[in-house]
Amino acid sequence: MTFLAPNWLDKGEAKVIRKVLTAAKDRGYRVSVIDSIEGDGERVVSRSDDYAKAWEELFHTDSAILIFWAGDQRLGFVSLIFNNGYPEDVISDCTDRPEILELMPEVEA
């Protein structure tokens, strides 16, 4: 996916997030977006296959949660915290399940 990142977002972080979303889309998963990881976030995208909308809604706060679905089955989540200083740190947590771990990009040395 080649969606434009907001100017304030680290380009390396944007690349990591694109890789996660592209991997999920390629597997046919649907995505939900919660606009904060603090527990008080709003679900701004719900079980959608519209990855352009998911990308657009990611960057209204300094963190977000992606929840991935296969049909009606919730596969798990990926927590994102933006502008940590290192692109590989944009993913702060994720579900320890093969379907989610397969979405994680390789760490570049």
C-alpha cells in the first residue's frame, strides 16, 4: 500500500505499519481501528476490508490499536505507539498467535 503518512510521523514507522496492513490485507483479514491504546479510545473503523479508511483513521492520536478478523473470528491485535524514535518500536505489543505474528515485518539490521 502506498498511502501517504502525516508529516509528523516518522517515515520508517509508516513503512512498518504499511507492511503490517499489507500482510493482513493480502491474507483477506478485516481490520478494526481503535484510536488510542489507553483504554479510552474510540473504535473508528469496525471489521472493515477498507484498508485506505483504516490507514486514514490511524493517526488522530499518538497511539492506536489494530484488531484483525478472519470472518467473524477475532484473530488478535497490534498496538502502535507513534514517534518512539526507532521505526521498529512503533509496534509496542501484539497478540502472541501465529496469524498475528505472521504480520510482523522482519527487523532490518
